[in-house]
Amino acid sequence: KEIFLKDYIEPNYLIPNVELYINILEKEAVVTSMLTIVKNCSGDTPLVLDGKELKLHSVLLDGKEIFDFDYSDDKLTIKNLPNKAVLTTTVSIDPYNNKSMEGFYKSGNILCTQNEAEGFRRVTFFSDRPDVMSKYTITVEGDKKVFPKLLSNGNLVESTPIGENRLRNKWEDPFAKPCYLVAIVAGDLESITDSFTTKSGRVIDLEIYTDPGQSNKAYHAMESLKKSMKWDEDTFGLEYDLDLYMVVAVDSFNAGAMENKGLNIFNSAYVLADPKTATDSDFEGVEGVIAHEYFHNWTGNRVTCRDWFQLTLKEGLTVFRDQEFSSDKTDRTVKRISDVSILRSHQYPEDKGPNSHPIKPESYFTIDNFYTATVYEKGAEVIRMIFTLLGKEKFRAGMDLYFKRHTGEAVTTEDFVSAMEDASGFDLTQFKRWYSQAGTPVISVDSSYNNGEFTLKVKQEIPKTSYNCPREPLFFPFPIGLYDKDGRDLTPEAGKNLIISKEYEEFTFKTENRVIPSLAQGFSAPIEVRYNYSTDELITLLTADKDKFNKFDAARRLTMISIDTIIGDIRTNRECSIDKRIIESYKKLLTDPTLEKRYLATLLYIPEVKDIALTMEEYDFKLANRARNIYLKQLATELKSNLFRLFEDNLAIDAVAERSIKNSALSILSFLGDDIAEIAQKQFALAENMTDYMAAFMSLQKCSDTVRIEANKSFKEKWKDNFLVMNKWFITQAIRDDETVLDDIKKLSLDELFDNTNPNRIRSLFGAFAGRNSAHFHSEDGQGYKFIADKIIDIDSYNSHVSSSLASAFQPYKYLGEKQAKLMKEQLIRISQKEGISTGLNEIILKTLKAR
Ligand code: ARG
Ligand code: ZN
């Protein structure tokens, strides 16, 4: 059943108080809940609670058992309730066999919850919607040998041994919250502890829990947590509000992490990190996700969403906050480039695909399908544009007003925008269209030069997408720079504050000669900017642009031009070669001592195959892959001595920046195959950190079979007992560029270390193949499609979250050539005919089929 934003009505009943009692037994858990129910409507509207896969034992109304209720279709309906009553239900649930990873489930030896978005209905009967906010007291009881730690939200108020073998812990959270933030954890957990003193002098206890033997890998997460707490005080004046903050790492988790009040539950990949087992980018991932979940305490928990259509209210804003945090802690430009690359390679295709939607969609079948790059990453860009338009001070004033007005409430994106407007005086009326319009705006810029006047002609076009919505002109910042052909900066003051708001606009600047524009500096809006740059103009920007983002973008554009030229050459059977001017400019960059190393590494831009396919009218992944390989092999050949020197020069210092440039050089050189076998093998054998080890391992995949197979074997031998490191082993083999890769994947899926119920493992093998090995997933025999369809069908029976997200691999359907489309269609139809297909998967598959 499709659900619409316009149908929103306030809850008929409120539940100000909840007392939960969870008794964990050997084969099940018995959940008793006492809900204080208060009528919030007139008439004799029945109370309807959600409940999924609950074995109902009893229903009591004000202490007396009643039988006049109906439990069917996941709803418990009770008629004739008084205005206020206490409803007590007792149910059994089975966390041990819950493979959906939603509600209360087992991950390894830990029992834990995941209730966002609609998992709490699998725990007990409840009005499972975010605008029903309650104060919770939660008691958890279990066998104290199996579950010596019994955790929930808030503060531990009682811990009582029950007889010889059992323990009962009572938790109280003083703040009202929606049920999606409830968390329960039971396990034999190890922990590290620390504390943080807030700006008002309160001492907060910090605890990070892991499986036994793992807690020594949680120190980086702990440091990140303390940094996040400090940063949110310094930047937004936001102080933590409970006395205890807990994080638990689990190996089976559908998403990255979850911001449950006072008790975050994390995919272990975003908690555990030490140099031996985690790469530099893993370290940054941990820091970013720890920050993200911590920041949710205010943007998400204390101010929450009225309904799930408002998801971007908390996610877009919190991603913006975690991006800003990471920018302050690492390198702002490098972080920006990496965030934009994620947006371009995940969100842009989503906008062009069957599940295109605005950051605030107006309808859905399953909200699970909207935890997307659009809601998260484009949502963060929308917040960033408000930040740019208002400026830092006024944005902060807007945030202050937002919290002043809405702390403790469940609100809408309009409430957020109103706070920003009221605090700043900035009119965001037109800007708000970003919330309701889907699609990546295409901004086509043309220029002319006449009598000392340089004119930019800017046209904006909102593309038609699979999502039906108006396509009115958007309002966004569009700062520009102007350079002459020798790279002199001629940017007028006015250029820095340009705003686009109309379908067509012209801007004129007085300049002595024709100039080169640097457009939408800093990636000022989630748009695609088209300008017919000549190669020389781009080389000038690559050399001279003071906007570091656009300097990078010049490198990206040059790369895409080179590859595009190669594609043309292949199509017309001409010999392929990279423009000498481009090679020369790269040689200069590689020897420029003023460039920061991590930044230089971003300039050695390597697009993914699907980034290239995306620029084709009809996606030809095979051709894109071929052109990419030719390009990279030539680049490696032309720059060989420079890259080798760069590699050698950065061996001595073992730090993030040096590793990043050294390994970027190695990864381009690896397109020379066995030429790098020796240095890669050496690095593989001697590496003391996972960054170098993985860089070498990935390069060895491009060497001859014996070299590669040897590396694969030694990797497994060394790391077979480390769950997270072995994910990397699966991924690396799943994305190998070779015709036979699918056979390998089939073998790997039978490996004793593979587990088809663990989301991380599924993503590492099947997800990596379908999402990142486009050339072979889209193989001409259709076997890639068939294999992934088989997996989707299988997985959907127990985890619809993972099956639906795997199905996004079929997103390019609309853009395939006839032959490929036919092959894909067969599989889409086969999936759609699966008996008992989940609502989530069905929504994705039907939308995909409708695309052509
Ligand atoms: N709120 C969590 C986070 O961003 C993610 C929850 C994912 N849940 C889901 N149903 N996809 O921080
Ligand atoms: Zn989030």
C-alpha cells in the first residue's frame, strides 16, 4: 500500500509513558509493555497499534484482561477505550531466528535491536511512528553468564541479581523520544571507558562495547567521540544531555550505524580500527560515522521527524554536520572532493534512475527504500546551500532558533527552513523547491566577449525524471572566478556572490581580454555544470585556479575528455592516444613541490567504469571499461618515470599524506601489469599497516594469475580470523576486471568464511560485484544479471533491506542497449514473480521495469 505525505494526520492516541520488560529466555524473549495511552481525537476512533511477527499472550486494560480486540495484518485494534488508560500486552518474540536484522535480533553472540525506521513493531505492540514520543523505562533480564551486559537507553537505575543465574537491569531515559530510538543490547561484551567534561562542567561517562578480544581496536572511535562532543559545543553550542553515552559494535548490521538515544549501535566496520587492520580511509570512516551518530543526538533525537517523509530533516542536516566536522579535522578540500565524488557517482545516477525522488519524497511503499544518497547526500548539499547563502553567523542563528523552538518536538523540514528564514531575514521561498523537485539540474553556460565585456549566459534545466513533480527554476549560489589565458586571477568581487534563480540569466563583467570562467566554485550546488572548455582552458584552470575544488574539477574534466576521445577512437577504429598537452601538464603537477600530497592524489583522478558509462547516451559498460583501461595504461606509460619517482620518494615517511600519494601512483602504475609485480609484492610482504597492504594487494590483482593467486592465498592465511579484514578480501576479488570473475565469485560464495545472512559479507561479495564491477556485471551473456537475481531472490526471503539495496544494481536498465536490456528484463521479471516478494523489493523492481 502506497503512503502519501498529504494524508498525514496527527496520532489519534498519544503514549506519554512506556514501561517495557524484556525477559530473555533460551529460545525466545518475552516482552511485556505497559503503555499509558491518552486519547488525542474526538469520536470513538479505535486504538490501532502496529505489531509484526509477535506471538500475543495477553492484553490487559487498566489491569484487567480483555478479549475484545483484533490482531490481524500486523495491526492490533482495540475499540471503546477511555480517554486515558494503561494498556499492558505480553508477547513472545524470537531474536535468535530473526534474520531480517530489524527489531530484536542476534548478531554473532550479541542480541541487539535496530528499530529505525519501523522495527519497533517487531518488539512489541506500539504506535510505530516518530511523532508518538514517550518516556521509557526499560527492564532487561537475562542469563548472566550468557549476557553479563544488559543495556538500554538512558541511565542504569537498578541492577539486581535474580537467583543464582540471572540478572535484571532497569534503565530510565528522562527524555521523551520516538520508538525508533529505543535500543536493547544483551551480550558478553568487553568495553573501554573514558569521560568527557562538557562546557558546563558535567562529566559524561563514555563506554564503547565490543566482542571479547576486540576492544583494543576501539580507541580511535573513542577519540573521535570526544572530538565530536567538543566540536558540537564549539561550533553549534550543543552539549550532550545524558550522563552516559554508549556505543556497541556488532558484526551483523543492515546499515552503517544507528543513533539510538544514549546507546548507539554500530556496524563494527565503523568502530574497530587499528593501523594493522584498518586503512587510512577506514579510520576516517570511523571518525565520520561516530560523529554522525553523535550529532544525531540533537539533530534527530532531541528534535525529531514528524513523519518519515521528513527523513532528510535529520539525515541531510546531520550529514552536513559530520562533513563539516571531518573537514575541520582533516583536509577541507580533500574532504569536499571526496563528498562530491560520492554524490556524483551515487546520487546523480539515482536521479536518472527508476527510484528518482526529491530529498523530501511525497509517497512511498516502504520508507526503507528512501535511506538514499538523495535523502542523505543531496539533502546535505541543500543544507550546505543554505549555509552558503546565509553565511556562517546567520546559519548559526538559524540553528539556535530551530533548537529554541523545537527541542522535544517532532517537526517538518518547513519548520527548519522557517527557523533559518526568521533568524536571518533571508527569503527562502523559491529555494524550498529543492525539497520537492527531483533531478540533477543541468546548468549550461555559454560565454561571449565583446568590446571589453565578458558575458556569461546561464541556462538552467530541470530534467524530467521517473518522479512526477514540477520542474520550476531553482535558486542556488553560483560563485565564479575569472582567469586570463596565462592564469592571472581577474575575478571581480561581484563574481563571488552570484546567485542563479531564473531559467535564463546573463552576467556581464568588464575584462581586457577574453577570460576563462571557473564556475560554481567549491561545488556550490548539486548541479551539473556544462561549459564548452577547450583543453587549453582546462589546463590553465588546472594550473592556476585558486578554487581548489575547481582545480580538481579541471583534472576530472580533462580525464573525461581524454577517455571520451578514446571512446571515439575505438568506435572509428583509430589509434588511441592522450593529448600531449595533458600529459605535459600532469608532469608539471607531479613535480610541483607546493601541492599538498593528499590533494595531489585527488588530481590523479581515476573515474569508475560507471562514471564513464553515465556520460554515454546508451550505457555501454564494456566500451567504457575498455576505454578506461587504454587511458590508464597510456597514462601509466607516459608518466612512468614520474610515478615511480613519486612512489620511491614517499616510501621513507610512513604517514597518511605520503601513503596516499605513493599508493595513488602505484594504482595507476598497476595498469602496467607485471611491471609493478616486484614493488607491489615487496610492499605486500613488508607492509606494517593495512593501507599499504591493501594498496599492494589491489595492484597485485592486475598481475599475472600466479602472482595474483599467490597473493590471494597468503592474504587469507594471514587474516582468516579477522571478520572486517576478510571483507576486503572478498571485495577485492569481486571487483577484479576479468572475464572469469563471476566464476571466482561463485567459488567465493561457497567459502567457509562466507555467510549469506551477514549483510557486510553480502555487500562485500555480491554488492561489490553488482555495484562496482559494472563491466562484468553487465556481461553480454547475461550471467551477471542472472547470478545477482538469484541472490536477490534468495536473500529477500529473510532480509528485504539487503535484497532491495542489491536490486539498485538494475538502476541503469533504462539506458542499456536493446540486447542488454532484454537480458536484464528477463531477470527483473523473474524477481518480480517471486512468491512472497517483500514490499520493499517489489517497489524497486516494479519501478525499474516501468522505466522502459
Ligand atoms: N539513522 C541511521 C543513520 O544514519 C540509519 C538507519 C538506517 N535504517 C534503515 N532502515 N535504512 O545514521
Ligand atoms: Zn543518520
